[in-house]
Amino acid sequence: MAQDNVAAAAPAADNAAAPAESPANATAPAAEAAPVAKVAAPPRMKPTEGIGMPKPGEITLQEQFTSTGHTARWLHDKMLLPLITIISVFVLLLMLYVMVRYRRSANPVPSKTSHNTVIEVVWTLVPVLILLVIAIPSIGLLADQYKPAPKDALTVKVTGYQWYWGYEYPDNGIPEFVSNMLPEDKAKENGEPYLLAPDNRLVLPAGRPVKLIITGADVIHSFAVPSLWVKMDAVPGRLNEKSFTIEKPGVYYGQCSELCGARHGFMPIAIEALPPAQFDQWVRSQGGTLKGAAAEKTADAAPVTAEKKI
């Protein structure tokens, strides 16, 4: 993992070229040779119990922190769950009524009716109308899930391996580092859920659009983080794209969701969403460079900082 990279000091040969008799030049070599101060990485964020992870006894979707996640949870909780409950109860009552009303002792001579136009029209039209009601928000959700990322989105390449994940930041010049599951004692020491906590997290900015380029190196994996409504297969030889914006800083856990071999259950995912300023600090701590709006903001802020120091 590229961590704590420091810009190289100026070569000694170049420093020696300055004339020693000049007082101004006499101090120049020392200033140029001084190492650039390291940028410390932000402290590892602590997870919040019940946020970005499963809850005991939970019967609905995890709390969502992306726009598509909110739509999906609304569709599940406010539309699909009530509909399936009403339909299930109606069918149960109908079956109980038929069992009691048309049992042999109460109906010794069964009816020979084989056709009823009204009933047939009703049981055809009602399901069609229900499906149409469900289809409208469902199609909108599908379209939002695969909407292309904006041009200023941060690009991160995610690679699934047997059996760990690799993360690379091509926009920031951060080479790939790998993420393996923490042993149980280390996870508990960090206050993280065992089987969901890796050693190296995927660090992303909160409030900024993100584009993940997801692929596999050996077999098919699946990158899934339920609380962000993110799930995309990592297929060898194919680059799949998933874009989203995390609404709040926090730690969001997931797992590989495609049976990929013997250690499939030991490929956890942890996304650490940092405030933008802390994410920029993390990028610099890894020896990376800022691009786009983040770089411009940093450049604009530099003179102000210098004036304050003076």
C-alpha cells in the first residue's frame, strides 16, 4: 500500500552549485535539502453501531445513505411489503373460506359451474394493474442505478481476487493496495464487527460523486455494500461501472456476494467515507495528487495559509 510517501529532496549536487560567498545562496542548499513534511493520514474512523452494518432482528433493508438507496427502501417498505402482505392475507382468507364453505358435509352436491366472466375479468385486470403500479417506480430505480457518473466523479478501480479485494486510485496516482479480513481478536480490538472488518478500507469522500470500475482477476466476484445500495459483479475480462454519492461520513460494510470459492465468506468490504477535506488529506498521506475541483480548492487556499503564517 502506498503510504506516507514523501517527495524526494533536491540532489546534493545541485545544491553545491550555488556560490558559497552569497549569504542568500548560503542558506538555499539547506532549505532545499530539508525533507518535505509528511502529511499524516486521518485517524481510522470508528464505526457506529447499527449504521452501515446489519442489526440484530432487522426485517427490512439497512438504513440507506445514497439517493438510489432511499428510493429502493421506500419501494420495499411502502409499496412491496404492504402489497405482498395484503395479497397473502387475501389469498389465505379466500382459501379458508373455500375450505369451510365448500367442504363435503356443507356442500354435498358440488356446482358444475365452469365459467364466470366477471370473476375472470377481475382476476386478470387486478394483477395487471398491480404490476403497472409497481413497474413505474421500479423502472425509475433501475434507470437511476445505471446512470453514468458525472465527469468530475472520483474514479476508483476495484478488483476481486481469490479471496481479497484490491483498490487503485488512477485519478490520484495511488497504486493498488489489497484488503484482507482482520482476525477476530484484531477486529474486536478495533471495535469492528468480525467477518466484516478488513485491514485496509476503501476510502472515499462523502458528498462527492464516485465511480467504481469493478473487475475480477480470476473468477466472478460481486462487490456489494447494502447500506449504499451498491452491488455489481466483478467479472474477469470485463469492466463494470457503478456510480453513487455517499451522503454522510461513516463506515459502511459489505461482502462479496457471488460464490467464488473456498474462502468466499471471508472477503469483507469496508468503505470509509470521509469529509472532503479529510479525504484530500488522506490522498496526500498516500503520496497521491489531487485533481479537479479538489486541487483547485487547495491551490486557491495555499496563498491564504501563507499570509496567515507571515
